[in-house]
Amino acid sequence: MLKKWKIFTKCIGHMKGTKKGGLNFIKNIFLFPLKVVQLFLYMFLIFLFVLLSILKFFTNRFKFLKGILTPLEDLIYKIDNPRNTGLAKMELINLAMQNMLSKKNRTMITIGGMAVGIAAIVFLVSIGYGLELLVVNRVARLEELKQAEVSTVPGSNVLITDESLKSFADIPHVDLVMPQISVVGKVNYNNSLIDTTVYGVTKDYLEQSAISPVSGEIFENNDLDINIEVETETYFVEDKSQEEDLPDGWVELEGESGIGNVIEITKVIFPEQIKDKEVVVNRAFLKVLNLEEQEAIDKTFSISFIATISSLQTGEDRLESTSVDYKIIGVTPDDVTPLVYVPYTHLKVLGIDNLSQVKIVVEAEEFLANTRTRIESLGYTTSSVTDTVEQINSLFATLKIALASIGTVALFVAALGMFNTLTVSLLERVREIGLLKTMGMKSNEVRDLFLAESMIMGSLGGVMGLIVGLGMGKLIEIILSVYAVTKGVGEITIVNIPIPFALLVIILSFLVGVFTGLYPARRATKISALNALRYE
């Protein structure tokens, strides 16, 4: 094994020129992670230095702070240089700050350029985050991220029944199972007849679906079972809509004409025992009835329910109920399709066996995916607002990358400006570097001095850029919110900076300072003290 190691170091040595060079090359590889940690410790020390500077500023005005500041400063110096050998990092940082302040205009322009680059990234990406949050909030509420809608697969023999509800409820982490029945309603109001969609739902279904009335309230009926016997009548009709020489519509059969399709219809006598005949309707329904929203509450209308073969298991082709009077107690803002919401048991009592849809609510968002998988394995199909949210997130992820790329161009230009500043500073301070080395400063301390300057400028530029970028975004947000309020939309939020992104920006600006300062710092270590003193 030792022989193989010697061969390896010898090969590296040939690559680097000498065997010692090969060993140093290997040593630097293993020490690289430690150097990275050292750089981040530098950033922490810079933060402590800025904090100490602020505290010193207040100490001059509030003398009682001096008793707190002096022990803190001594502790930091002890941690920084416990053996008191050479210059402590805090001393190098202090010296770097003095060098920067001696060239205030150049330093401010360099930091300002860095701040502009960071501000461009923060502004553009924060707009992307804000728009994503705005769209997601408009599409989905927090509660909807824990919900899924279960329906049957088209053409499948697997139906949603009462037994299905029990199997859904037995799935772990399922909190609520809320069924829905969908039928057609024939409405009679002031001798006007219209057809509308009727949903049989529970109070929980309305609340979980955020169906909130703009006028009135929702019904309190939350029952899933009802034990009431109903009376039915069966008769047959013939569909003559396919015959051009006969009128369209349903007519009772008179003998065996053999024209059209024979349909069996079950007429259900709506039970008188059912109380609380209250419904929630939407604005589109009121428009069809030519009824004003302010006058709709407590108005009554007659309605009969019609269920087709897809909702029945008893062999009938169609089921109809007798007309029953309902009172409007709430109006929802939807104005696209006329809808009527009635208590679930009012349709269930008619003998409808196959449910149209079921809404599942799980205990927490992380359980939704597994619950959907288990339900789909039973032969059903599921949908959730999380699918839409994922598509939105995917779209905005691409948008944020594009916006960040645009901002990176400005950051690259700023980094070149900082690199130029540090390089020019190096050329101007050759004699100073020679004098420092003559006084005993080590080459690595000279390197750390230049790195400290670049890291301070990068970090300050990052903080300033973060503030400026956020300020620009908030200014635009205020302008758009004022415009939105005048249009009756309300305040909008288009700027959002997550804490991880803010930390990433600070780290990025720090790393830009590190990489732009590496070359000047390395060149500073190679300057000969004797040649530097003779440099003009």
C-alpha cells in the first residue's frame, strides 16, 4: 500500500514539477474544505465587526453601553486569536475598513455597483415569487391543499355508492368524506319554467368548498342518512324526437305504436315529513329568474328533481319527483352557470344510489398524495387543486430562473467592476505591501487583508442590494395596489422574498466578493518586500 502511495505522489510530483509539489498538491486538496469553512468564518467576523461598529457609535452617546461593549469586544478577540500570535482576523478586518475609508468615493462606487447587481436579481426574482403567491392564493385556499375530489372513470363499472363512502372513510388520515349528488331540476317561478343543475350537498361540503353567500347564509343540514319511506308511481313514455313527422318531447304511450324509444319513468312522491326546505342559489340562477339579489332572500319557488339512469341502480331509466316548494336562504357570487344547492338527504331520499362525486379532506397536506393513490387503486379517479398549484409552481420556477438570469448580467458587470477596483488598489499599494511585509506581516496575512476588503464590499453590496431591490418592488406594489383599489379589486401583493432566498442573496454576494478578491490577494502574496520598496 505504501509503495502505491509513493508511486501516486511521484506521478503528481511529475505533474507539479517536484515530489514536494505533488505532496503540497494533495495536501491542498484535503485542506480545501477547511479553507471554505475559513472563508465563511470570515463573513461571520465581518458581521461581528459591523455590529461592534454600530455599538461603538451608540456607546459614544450612551455611556452605559460601554460596560457591555468592552467585555464583548475582548471576547471576540480572544476567540479570533486565542494564542495572540500574529494579527487577529478582526484586526485585519479593521485595517481593511480603514483602507476602504481612505478611498471613500471608489469604495462607494464599487459597493454601489455591487448593490445594483444584487438589487436587479432581488427585484426581478421577488416579483416572480410574489406573482406566484398571488396566483396560487387566487386559485387555491390553504384548506383546499388538503382536499381531493373523487369521481368515476368514464366507461367504468366502478360506481360511487354508500359502500364507497365507508371505504374512503377507513383510509388512514382521512378526516372528512363529503358526498355530492347531481341531478336536473325543473324550476317553476311565476309561471316561468327553467332547467337548472341541482347539487345535493351537506353543510360541511359548502364550508370546505368555500361556497360563501354574499347574501343570506347556508343551510345547517349536515345529515348523510334519512329513514323515510316514499311512494312511487311507474309509467312509460316514448321519445319521439327522432321522428321528423311527429312533435318532439315526451308523451304517454297509447297502444303499441312502435315509434321511438320506450322509457320507464318512476315518479317519486316527495315526502311531506322532510322539513327545512331551504336552498342556496347563485347569481346566475337569479338572473334566469329575473330576480334581484336584494329581494331574493326568503323567496320561494317550485322545483322537481330528475335523475337519469347513470344515478340509479334499481332498473329505471329515469326518476322524477313531484314538485316541492323551497325557500332561498343564501346567494353565492357565481354568475356563470345557474346552480341550486339543496340538502344531501333531500335527494338521497328519492332513491338515488350512485353519487356524482365525493370530496375527501385529509388531516394534513402531506397525506393527500398517498390517500389519492389508495383511492385510485380502487378504480376511481381523483383531482385536486394541488395539481393546478404544481403546474403554476413549475411555470413560475422557469420564470424565476429567466428573471434571475437577467439580473445575473448586472451582477456580473458589478463583479467585473469590483475586480478592477481591487486590482487597481493592488497596484497603488505595492509600496504599502512591501512596508507591511518589512514590518513583519506574513504573506498569508497580506492575502487575508485583500480578501477581507473584497468580502466586506461584496457583503455590504449584497445587503444594500437586498434593501434596494425590496424597496423598488414594494414601491411598484403600492402603485398597483392603489390602482387596484380604485377599480374595486382590493389590495394586491406582488412582491415576496422568502427567507431562504434572502440568505442565498447574502451568501451569493459574499462569494462574489471572495472570488473577485482571490486573484489580487494571490498577487499581493507574491510581491517581494525589497522590490516593493523600490517600486515607483
